[in-house]
Amino acid sequence: MLSQYCFAQSPKPFKTCDKTIHYTVDDWELRKKAGMDLSIPVSNPNYVGGVEELKKFFKANSIDDSIYIFRTFISFVVNCKGQIGNFQIMSDDAGDAQRKKALNQILDIVKKMPRKWKPAISKEGKPIDSYQIIKLTIRGNKIIEVEYK
């Protein structure tokens, strides 16, 4: 089970609105880690401005030289207030030292992404805490593709 707390950009810890997270976007890898029994929200958490706006942030950021072309998944929580935190690399096998370094740099970039998220919505129409996943494709030192559910 994924933890509920982590430090984001500020010294204050990120906190969910509920003690337990009951929702996750419908993604097999994320559900395996967060819990298959979690519900799927009526509306997933979304980046304000959409994926195209989020792509601009990631394409403007690069990592140190990498010889890899790879795809990675990073999970995080969007709480009922639209705040984000609890970032985790979803890959079980990070590979060699250079790839691990690249993954950690990517995680650092994700942690710095703009904090402009709309929370997930429950079937009752209320904002809720929910796990979200961002999928990034890296070629060399550039993030070339960005997706989320």
C-alpha cells in the first residue's frame, strides 16, 4: 500500500483530506500498488489547462545526459483541495546506476511540476483524494511524451 504522506516543495508535509484514500484512476499498474479494492472516481483528477499545458512544463525541463530511451510511471495523490504529493516511481526494476540516476532526476522534475490540479469527483459530486499516475517517455535527456489518466 502506498503511503499517504510525503514532503513536496514546501517544508509542510502533504496531507490527504481523509485518513485513508479510497479512490484511484483506472490504471492496472497503479491499482496493483495502491490497492485493487479502491474505487474509481466519476471524474479523474485533472491538470488545470490540460495535458498540453503540462507537456510544456516537462518539455522545458531536462535531465543529465542519458543514453536511454525509456518510459516511466510516477504515481502521486491529488487531494480533495487539488494539492499534490506522495510521488513514487512505479517501476519495480530501476536497472543500472545510470538509469537509477535518470529516474531520480525525473522524479525531482515531477515533484516541481506546477501545483494546478483539480481533484477527482465522487459519485456524490464531492471532491475527493485520489491516486493519479503520470506516464513519461524519455529520449536522451529530454522528456518527449507526457500522459495521465
